[in-house]
Amino acid sequence: MSSCSPSITTMIRMDHTHVMAVFHRYHAETSWWRKRAIVELACTALEIHAQLEEEIFYPALSEVMAGDERLAKSKPEHDKMREDIAKLRSMGPEDAAYDARFMQLMREVMHHVADEETVLLPTAERALGSQLSALGVRMTKRRMQLVARNRPTAIAANTAGTFPLASLAAISLGALAIAHCLRPAPARRIRRYE
Ligand SMILES: [Fe+2]
Ligand SMILES: [Fe+2]
């Protein structure tokens, strides 16, 4: 897998793109059961993503951005996001404040993602160049463990068949890239000597 695994920064961008796509499925007029499924899918994807960054990406970045306040505020922002997720999970879509809470979470995540994509990821690409692929491999392995642990939650959220299975798989992110890597190589052409 190492020769094909995407770099850690590519995987992080793919995670961001996926969670934004999930966010945009949510509308005030969406049915309550669909809202609940969207929220659970987004929250689980965010939790896995944040844990991967904290275990693998931020420590690697701290070697080259020690003392940088933009890196220092990343973990507290994840903690705030986890608090917001816990509040959302303690409510139901029938609650009058549910929409506003989810929109608030969306705004905070979008702000955090913008900081990562404009500062942290470009810095990592300049400073960690040759390590990015190896870090991507570590992230893929850890992601598989976390996804396996979270799969029952994601499936429960999908009891109403809200999302196609591909979307549940993408909770893992980098999932598409991983699938690409695992795809069998095209059959070699056999040269005929006649
Ligand atoms: Fe983050
Ligand atoms: Fe991120």
C-alpha cells in the first residue's frame, strides 16, 4: 500500500471535502429522520478526522511549527467541536434549537478547515515533503481501526436508508483513494510471438 497510499495532506483535504458535502445535504425543510442521519454521519466523520489529525498530523507538524499559535489552537478547536457534537447528540431534530446548533457546528468547522487548508497543509507540504507519504500510510492504518470501531454507529444512523452504502464507506475518507490503491492492476498484455 505504501507505494500508492495518498499523502497525509491529500487525505486530510479529502476528509474536508467529504464532510462539507455531508453538511450541504442538511436543510431546514429536510425530514427529521434524514436530519438525524446527516448529523450522525457528519459527526462521526468529524470525530474520526480530528482523532487522526491529533494522533498523527499535528505531532508531525509540531516538529516544524513549534510554538506556532495557529497550530496551538487546533486541538482546542477540536475539543470545542466535540462539545458541540455531544450537545447535538443529546437533542433530537424535533428540538427547536437543533437546526441552529448544527449550523453553528458547520460554521466552526468551516473556519477551522479554512485555517488548515491555508496555513497548516501548505506548511506541511513545504516542510515535511518526503515524510508525507509515510504519514499517509500511518493515517490509513489508523483510520481503518477507527472506522471498524465506529461502523455500528454509522449503520444505525442509516437505518432509514438515508445514504447509499458508498457514503457510509466514505465516512472513513481517503476511502476513495484507498479503494483506488486496492484496485487490481489491469491485466498485462500478453505479447504473442507468431
Ligand atoms: Fe483539524
Ligand atoms: Fe482537518
